[in-house]
Amino acid sequence: MTESDLTYLFGGARYPIADVLPGQVLSTSTEDCFGGAVRSVEDLPSRVCSQFNPVTGPFRVPGAEPGDTLALHFIDITPARDWGMSATFPHFGALTGTHTTAMLQPPLEELVWRYTIDTDAGVVHYHARRSDYTVELPLDPMLGTVGVAPAGGEARSTIVPDQHGGNLDTPELRAGTTVYLGVNVPGAMFAFGDGHARQGQGEVCGVAVETAMHVTVAVDVIKGVPTPWPRIETDHQLISIGAARPLEDAFRISQHDLVTWTAELTGLDVLDAYQLVSQAGRAAPGNVCDPLYTMHAAVDAAILRGASAYGGAHRRLRELARSMR
């Protein structure tokens, strides 16, 4: 991966770095949100980073057209480094004043933490900056950012989550999951990055355990089937993601999408599906610090009594992944 393989925008006039056909598997690498520039606790991001949140891509999928759905099944997401970085920033994060939440208090201090990543042991090591406190946390590699080009010729910063995907920051975006994104432009023009060795729900300080990743992904296109908001399918769950401010609107978007998706898959009346999701669903924040916040709504696939999302795309891509081993 070179600097020319990275972009800080979804959409716009950027030329694709490669074509990936439906049914093909792509293996590549990604950077962390600092572009690899923050390597020690002395490297303050405000000094060493000119931009944030690079993603690898875009990749063009020939045959993908507006009104289709792009399916990305993440086969493997593995840390490319044995260290990761996190930080606090002035005017950024959920527990500080920001440019939209003006507070008469000093800006939050910019401080950096360095984590050791032990892939073999499956842990990341937290080290407090101002004491000798340490603790092992489970390694849970994920991608913070995945998306396609937005509609209407728009270009969006990779920091922004929205209907096209973007900086979703949901920990469920890990290996073994299939992400569904509505195609807005010919070729879809997808990209991904922002590797996290782990992240808590909400990404409260605004920065996960950031690290580069090796990524293997299987690509497919579901023709003639639109997807209004990003969706994730695992072996056991269906998940809808909403992005908005305030947070309750992101919650409403995710719940609305899950309810209507459930009604579509089961044939239930919308209010029956609303009742079912109300009693069986779960909700969690992705991030509460970016230009738009993300919420996800999830339901166990078992309660849908065998209903198959996108014609069994997740199962088909999972079998493709297994056949490669």
C-alpha cells in the first residue's frame, strides 16, 4: 500500500485504484486514522498529522449500478503492527466542549496512549499515562470506516458517517460479517480503513486503539435491490445502522430500518414487525463524537424463522471464504 492508494474522501473525481469483480476476493492493507504518523506518546496528532482517517481505495466494481446493493464480506481483519495508538483531543469527543457544544471551560488536554498488541495471545495491553496501572483487554480487530461514493456527485470526508457508510465506528464491523451498502454511482467505488484493534461502544473519547490492518474481503453485487442505510449481517444477527445528530435521530433511523427490513423479510405487517423488534431487538451506539453520530439496531436472525436476507448473500460469501482455506 502506498500513499496514492489512500484517500480522505468518499466520492468526488478520484479514479479507482483497482477493479474488483463480483465474486472476487480482495486482499490489501489499511492505515490507522493517523496515517501511521503517531508512533509514540510524544507524537501529538495536532503536530504530526495534516489529515485524519485515510481509507484504502476506492475500488470499482464493474456492473454495480445505482439501485443495486454492494455486499462486502470481511474474511480476515488482522493487525499489521504490534502496537496501536489512542488519544484525547481538545474540542473532540463525547465528554468535552466542542464547536457545536460551546462550554466555558478549558479545552481537553491532547494526550496520547500507546498500546502493545499481542496477536498470538489475543490481547491489547493498556498502560495508564499517569500511574503504573496496566490491564489486558481482548483483541477485537475491526474497521471503523467502510463506504461507497455518495449519491448526487457529492464528496464526503471519510470522518463523516451517513447513508453511504463512512466512519461508522461500530465494533460489529469485524471479520466474519457482511456489510451491505446501497450503490449510488456506477462501479460503487468502495473504500475502507481506520483499523481498530478494539473499541468500546460509543468510542467515547473519539479515538479507538488505532492500528493498521491486513484485510481480506469478498465482494458481490445484489442486482436491483436497494439498501437505504448501511446494514450488517453476521451468522446470528441482522443489524441496521443510522447516522444523524442528535443521537435519538440516529437511533430512530436504525430502528426504522430494522423494523421495515424485518417486515420485508418475514411478510409481517409493519406494526407487527415494530412490536417484534421492540421486544426482541437491541441497540447500541457506534460513535458519539463524529460530525454525525451512529447507532445500530440488532435482532437475532433466529426470530425471523429462516428468512434469508439478500437471497442468502452472507451464507454464500461465507462459503466462498471457507473454500479458500
